[in-house]
Amino acid sequence: MKTSALAVTLAFLVSAAGPVYALTHQEKLACAMTAGNCLNTAKLLEKRIMEIKNEIAKNTNGSPEEVKKLDRKLQDAMDELKRVENET
């Protein structure tokens, strides 16, 4: 009795896990993103934005080209953060 119940339970679990192994790499990444990894990405982007802002503040007397480059990095990071926040 216990053996047959165990066999039925095992068969059910294996059949439920089958589709997980059939996912492509892109689908696995999408699952990971929806599972909460986006929060880590958002935190990393926020940290990067703060670092770029600090770098801009330190570089106020620097060359205009360097400031433009930092502004572009800042804008790119902010755009990426908005994209990540909109996905969640």
C-alpha cells in the first residue's frame, strides 16, 4: 500500500517537473527575472546611478567631454532602471 502510494506520488512529481526542464535558456531567464531577481538588478542600477552622480559632482572642474560622457552614462543607467521597474 505504501509502495503504490509512493509510486503514484513520485510519478505525479516527475510529470509536474517535466516542463521545467524543457524550457529554453531565454525562458529560464524570464522565469528568474519574474521570480524576484529584478529587485537585485534595480538595486545595482540605483547604486550605479549614485556612483555616477558622485563622479559628476567630483568632476565639475573637469573637461566638458568627460562631463558629457558621465551624463550619458547616467542617462543610460536611469533608462535601464526605468525599464527594469516597468517589467516588474
